[in-house]
Amino acid sequence: MEGRVRVEHPRHGRHYGTIVGPYSGDATTEPAHLVMIEGGYINAWTCLDAWLTPVPAGFRDMVIGDLLNLDMLKEVIEVEFLGTLWVEGDSGMLTPYVCEASFGDGFHLMTISTINQRPNYHVVRVCSSWRESSNRWYDTYRDDTIGERIDDVLTAIEEECGQRYFVDEDCVTCRPEGYECRCGDGEPWPAIETDGGCSWGHIRWDWLMKQLGITEQLERLRDSAHRDGMPQA
């Protein structure tokens, strides 16, 4: 058995991972493989073959974040605004970008602003379990902090949107060490420039619900239920 698999673990539930190799220890007499689990686990798991199902590359289960209509998110978030990078002379009209990329349950709308592209930002649906705290869960060998996963998020944005600048092997002014090319204007937004790091935040659900018109719908339903439940004079 090789490649990517779905793991139905009797204790830890469903996960996805990649076969590392056959298990040759003494813990079990049943056929087993070592599987590197996706999602921040450090060590490969020993998994019985009975728990494993081969799956295509990139396959995943539908998660609650998939119920967030991407077109609706783009309509309310990708709105042009006047932003300033460093000084007033850098002012210009900017437009955020909502990515198709998604992590975990996809129920946390994370905003990412890179140092040289702020205040413009990308929005990525990430897992609601990701924490700001750096405390580790040693008992499960994982660390789902945003800081630990930010490189994965930036890579996903780069794969979807492209690089603002990139190494041009044919460019005579690029250094042999492979420094990023600054000869031209680079790729246009939403291509991302990750030099210098980034900051992140999140989109509040109360703001999003209001922009989508859901708050008003809920208020009308509440008022209607209140009227229907009132005693008649």
C-alpha cells in the first residue's frame, strides 16, 4: 500500500495522511503501515491496514466551511477601499481577495496582510480550532496554533494567486544566490509577496452576517414570532 489514505482510527477518528512505509515492529501481528497524518502531527502513526482506505490526491471530506458560499463572501468582502502602505504618497485604491483555499472545518475567516502589501489582505477559510496560544497539546503531539500553520496558509495563497516577485534564472541582474527578482513590476494583485513576514486577523461573524443581510432576516423572524406569540386583545 502506498500514497494518500483516509484513516479511520478507533480512538482518534477520521484523518488523512500519506503512507511512509510498512510497519515492522512487534506491536501487532496484523498488517500495518506507518502513516504521516495531515494537520500538524509530528510523528507518523502506526495504523492497521484495516483502518486505511486509499484516496485520490487532494481529496477531502465536505466540512461546515464549505457551506459558506464563496461567491457571497467575495461579493461582500472584495470591496474596494482607500489604503495607505507607509506614507500618504503610497495611498491608493485596494481590493481584498477571498481565496478558494480552505483548511480544517473552514469556519474561521482569517485575514492575512503581508508587510509590503498591507493594508490590502487575503482572506482564507481556516479551521476554527486553530488557537493564538502557543501552549502545546503534548498528549496528541500536535500544535494547531495560527503561528505554526501560517506557512501552510501563505503557500496555499501563493499556489492559488501566484508570486508578486519570483526568481528569474534568465535575468542578468538577479544574484546567483537566488534572491527574488525586482527587475520588473512583478505579478499584479492578488499575487502575494511574502518577504518580510505578515500579520493576521479575522473577520467577525456579526459583521459578515450583517453584510449578507442575515441579521435583518433573523430580526424579522424574531419579530414575527414575537407578534404571533402575543395574546390577542
